[in-house]
Amino acid sequence: MSRANVARALLALVIIGISAYFAYAEPAKLGLDLRGGTQIVLETRDSPHAKATSASTDRALEVLRKRVDALGVAEPTLSRTGDKRIIVELPGVQDPRQAAEVIGRTAQLTFHPVKEAVPASDKKAKPGKGEVIIPDEGGQRLRLGPAGLTGEGVGDAKAGLDQQMGAEWQVSVDFKGDGERKWVKLTGDAACERPGDPRRRVAIVLDDKVISSPQVDPSVACDVGITGGSTQITGQFSDAEAKDLAALIQGGALPVPVDVIEQRTVGPTLGADAIKASGGAAVIGVVATALFIAVVYRLVGGLAAISLACYAVLSYAALVLLGATLTLPGLAGFVLAIGMAVDANVLIFERAREEYARSKRMLDAFRVGTKQAWSAIVDSNVTTLLAAGLLFYLASGPVKGFGVTLAIGVFASMVSALLIARVLVEFALRRKVVQRHPKVTGLHDIGGVRRRLLRRNPDLMRRGRMWLVLSGVIALVALAGIAVRGVNLGVEFTGGRLVEYATSTPVKVEQAREAVSDAGFPRAVVQTSDQNIAVRTENLTNNEVVHIQSALEKVGGDVTKERDEKIGPSLGVELLRNALVALGLALAAQLAYLAVRFRWSFAVGAIIGMFHVVLVILGLFAWMGKTLDGVFLAALMTVIGYAVNDTVVVLDRVREEWGANRTGRLPAMMNSAILHTLPRTFSTGMGATFILAALAILGGDSLTDFALAVLAGIVVGHWSTVFTTGPLTLWLERFSKAPPPMPKKQAKAGPDGRPRPKRPTPRDRDSGAVV
């Protein structure tokens, strides 16, 4: 064994060992859509006293962090995104009313001397300079003097039971710095008034609302005040109200106001069901894919299946090491990437089959096949990374996780195919028993399907105009669906609120609509699926969500909230714009890369073919009335990546054959490239199909729609590569003045010192001479 092979083997063992350790020792960080909880996106805005800037948003983030910590939520996550937005994740919090009430309040805390109690009949009473007139906690109106103490002088605050007052809840407040002196002065001045006089009261105000205005105890002497550096706020609080108040006081005031622009709540059972469904799909898909490639490619296919398992471990370990959050779309992407990871192995095996048909030297054939497949593997993976990067930077919420897992999957598949599988296969091919029985390898024959195709040599490009017309008809049908049925944009892109309830008994859609209408929302869109009811409307408060749930309980028995998404209208417009920008940039980035790597005619033909795929998928979902949301965007970007992979493999083969025979006919080379790559297309497509079929059957509505979009994209992508991009590229090449591509560098001599056999011309391949 050469030093290079030993080094590769050692590197593979080290990578597998490290990955296995972290995959076993470290759990993945699950997004709220998988473990349940509430996510709130806040946006800071200008106030009369301060502007919303990056610095003020950072200060607001620290205030919110203190508030959330005081709420006692386990493992909360707070982070800033952009200059004015803060993402707050609260695992396990199912009632967003409490979280939004505490987190979103400005919480300006002040302590005021009471000047007088204003009679309710006095409608003309006006505050003097520096004074305010506001109702107290009992409904009376109080004239308050200028604040004698602000929240800056307050330190810790804790909620607890006052056993002396009949176990009532109260909030204990500790002062800090100059706060203690100001509190002593404030209470000492009030103590100079006689007991029962309103001026003996001290009003505690939170966000211009009196939360407590107790009398100073008669035992407190005039000008002495309450010492000790602390006080208690009472007011017949419930335990939740006392804890929320303590959290607000302890966190302090926000430097600028904040608005809730996005809110998502996922029930714990929905996340558990998604993990179970995706896990089952992963097991079924991996087993089916492994069996398929083991049957098709025999020994090397079985070894590729082992590397596929290693790929899953590598991807999961990378996810853990990077601290990336695994979301529902990301989980679907992770499962799908397992099926697509076999593509690099299939490319290598198919090229190795061709090389063995010429040289009859198995190990050399595998090495040459690896070298010849390298450019197609790199180009297809780079184009996928472009899509993943755009999803990460331009998408929002859980869809970002899809971009991360997709990028991780690309790198893991490269390591799996080009390192681990290569080490295993080369080790096996060196065994004498394998060399004596080449049929066991699976590389001994180019395959019956390809043999028959090459023998018959159907001229697919001869009817190029007809294929383009058919592609145009399909595109027109898709456009008709968009025009006639319209595009059903999800709440994520339109703004509004979508709440999904689960009922203990099945409810007909008419019953659900009537219940929601009786609750006061006759214009709400109500849909049912199994025992789930989805309610979508433009505007819905947290209290109204609970009201609708109560109305549905009259017809559905026990009702639980499974999912809750609220998107502000301005954010919806922004997300839709970002989605369109991501789609446009994806096509532009693919065009630029393909133009550099290939020829402009190849690049334009490939991009138009991809646009055709996108249009057909959009039209299909329009005809079916499916919702276009962030998960659909992830599916669409996956389809673009898959379609360009398919196209790149064909175009790379055309470039290779054209370089080997620079005076040959391009239509014949295009036809030959398509016929030679069909086995790869079939094998890779089957690997992805197994996974997608399992996701469609086992997954929920979101995963089912995701799987449907990608499945349709695979079929349409294959059609587009052969019957749209192929003929169109040939037509565009008529206008190209660029010279034919240069030949690929030939592989070096083998270990035995003998040179590689001369490469055949495309005419030899088309005639079936490789057999």
C-alpha cells in the first residue's frame, strides 16, 4: 500500500472516530419547532426620548435577558439580528400571552409622592408642572408629584408570599446606590402627613400605570422614612402577576420601545411527532438506499452503503460541533441529504465501469473513474453550496437551519465519497480473491440498460424543436395554474396569524368554520386535516386565540394548540422580498458560476432549464392549492440544486467528449453524454426518492409538501436537463464563437508502470465499442 493510501486510511479513521465521539457525547441543539416553545421577534423603534440604534438594541437585549432569567425559563436563547431586531426563544412556554406581556413592555418604573386624591366628579382637574393625574390600583384618580425615585435606583426584586398578610403574594424590592437615600427621603416626607391622608401614600408607577400606592406605616416617623434598603409592593397579586412584576423590575427599563413583529409557538407533541416521523423516514430511506446501491453495484455498492452511514455520523457531528440549531426544515434537509449523498459514489462507479470495459484493470479503473468524476462532483456541490448560502443569509426562522444542514451535507458527502468510500473500495479491490472474481465488484460491466441504449443509440437531439415545444406547453400549463388558481402565499409572506389546533374528536370543516365565525371571526380561513383545525386570519390577539380555542371545544372536545405563527405585515413583505431575492440570486449565481466553469451557451441553457423547473413546481402547487411558505422555499432551493447537479453532470460529459474530439458534431456529443449519464441519473434519483417517499408518507403536512415539491422537482429536473437544456444549448451554441474546450489531462501511468489505454472517441462510445 502506498503512503498516500495509508495517509488516507489514517485520516478516515481519525475523522470517523472524532465524529462518532461527538455524535454520541453531544446532543443536537433542537429548534423550538422540534422541542416545543415560543419564539418572539422584537423590533426596536424610536421614542420621543431616544433613537433605535444598534447600541440601544444591544442595551435592550441585556434588559430582556434579565427579564427572561427572572421568569425562570429553562435554557432561553436571546440574540440580536440586524441593527434593530431581537430574537427571543423560550423553550417549553406554550402561552405566548405571558411572555409577550413581560418581554414587550418598556417597564419605566418610578416612585412618586401623592399630592391628592382627585374626585371622580372633578372632570376639569389638570396636573400642575411636573405632575400627572392617573388612576390608582383601586380605580381612584391620584395627582402625583415629580418622581422621587426611578428604576435606576432599584436592584433586586423577588416575588414571594407574605405569611403575615394571609399568604398574599408580594414583591420585595432592594435598592442600590443612591436609590436607598431617595427612598428614605420619599417615605420620610410622606410620613409627615397624618394617617389616612392621601398625601401619606407613595405611588409606585410602571409604564404610566399605578401598580401600588400604599400608605406609609404610622410607625414611621416624619423625616426619618423607611430605612433598611428595601420595601415590599403589595396589591392582591396572583403568583403569576407577582413573578412578572418582579421580572420587569429586576430587568429594568428598555432604552427604547419594542414591537412584536413575529411570534411562533409550537406544542411539544408536534415537535416530538416531527422527530419521530423524520427519524423513521431516515431509517427507511437509508436502508432502502443502501440495499439499492448494494444490489446495483454489488461489493463496491455495499462499501458505499457503509460510507453512507459514516456520512450520517459526520453530518450529525458537524452539526453538534458548530452549535447549529436543528429545525424542522433542517431535519428534512438532513434526511434528504443522506439520499443525495450517494450521488458522488454513483458518479465514480459509473466512470469506473467505463474505464474497466477498456482496460480490464479493476484498481486502475476505479482510480481513473475517481479522477474523471472529480470535476462533475466539484461543480455540482459548489452550485448546491450557493443555494445553501443564500438560504442562510436571506431566509428567516427555521428555514435558516435548512441552509446550514444542506451546507454541512455537501462537505460531509465529499468526505464520505472521496475519502472513506475510496479507502474501503481500494482496500477491497487489492484483495486477490476480488481480483480473481471481478464480477463480485459490480464494476465489471457497464450495465444492461446502458448497453442496450448504446447499442440502439437513440438520437434524442434529432427532435430538439419538438422537445422545446413540449417544454413550452408544460410551462404554459404552469402559468395557467398561477393565473387561474392564484398563488396561495403562507402567513410567513403575507403577514397575519395562523393557529393550528388538535381536537380529541374529528370535526367537519363546516362545523369548525361555524364555531370560529360564532367566536367573532367570520372572515377567517378555516381548514381541517384529520383531527387538526387550522385558523388563519389577518389579525388575531393572544386573548382571541384562547377565545377561538374555547369555541372549538364545543364541537371538538378537548382542544390543544399545536402551532401558532404570527407575522407582522411589514415583516411579511420583507420575507417575501427576501424569498424572491434569494430565488433570483440563486439563478444568477448559478449562471455566473456555470459561465466561468463552462461556456456562456451552456450556462444560459442550464439556467433557462432551471427556471423551467421552478415555474413548473410553482404551477403544480398553484393547481393543487398548496401553501407557499418558508418550507416551500427550502424545497424550491433544493430542487434548483438538484436540477443543476443533473445538468452539470451532463454538460461536464459534453465538455470532456468535445475536448477529446474537437472536430466532432456537438449534437452527437450531447446525445452521447445524456445516454452515458442516464444510469447515474437513475441511481441518484432512486436514492433521493426512497427518502422523499418516506417523508411524504410519515411526515406531517409541512414535510409532506416539502417531499412532494422535491419529488416533482426531481422528475421535472430530469426532463428539463434532457429535453430543455440539451436542445436549447445546441441552439445557443450556433451563436457562440468560442473555440472548442481543451482536452482533459490524461491520468498518469498505473502502479505497474504501463501507460493508460488511449481514450476512445465519442464515435467509439456511440457505437457501443466500450462493451
